[in-house]
Amino acid sequence: MNKSEILKRGWNKKCPHCGKSKIFATWFTLNEKCEECDFVFEQNPGDSWAFWIIGDRFFLGIFMIALFWVIKPESFQTGLVLFSMIMIPLILTMPNRMGVCIALDCLSRNYLGDEKTVNKIKKAQS
């Protein structure tokens, strides 16, 4: 299983390990584990926060810099329209981006040698 496949599964809100079960119970409520393969999405509460903060705030910061220092809206209405054009896609893709954060956490556990994760991934590859 390659890294891009794991990230694609995360974007599609599926288990990064098996790709079958949903990551979320509702729009933004994370399931504890995969219903198919028992992969625990967050072994420790807050494991994916670093990916979430960096990935989310980084792009939001770029958009805000572009909006207020590069584009420089002429009126409040123009600024509001541009702000809405930035925020609506960010809100609508929030679960997808959180799924990628869960997938990145899975990859980091594999890279750092977390035995539970590594053994599950090795079993899936054989």
C-alpha cells in the first residue's frame, strides 16, 4: 500500500488502512475504529491535531494574506464576497481534510515504528 493510496482513502473519508469503512460516524464525529479491520483512528486523543492545525491553518493563512494584502478589496461587500469564496470551500471540505489528517497520522505511526500499526499494514500487504 503506497502513501498516495493512504492519503486518497483519507480524503474520501475511508479507513486509511483497509479503505472500506467510514472514518466519521456523522459529518464531523470521528469513529473510534474501523468496522472492518479494527484499525484505531486515533490511538491517543489529539494524535492528529498537529496535522490538522498545520494543514488547515497554513492554507487559511495563505488565503487571508492573498485576500487582504495582495487583492486588497475596494469595499466591504467585495471583501465579504471574497472571504465567503474562501470560507465556504474550507467548511465544506473540513471532513475530507480531517480524513487526510487521520491518514497522515497513520503514515507517521508506520514511519515511527508503532508496532500495532506496522503489523496491521504488513498483514494487509501480504
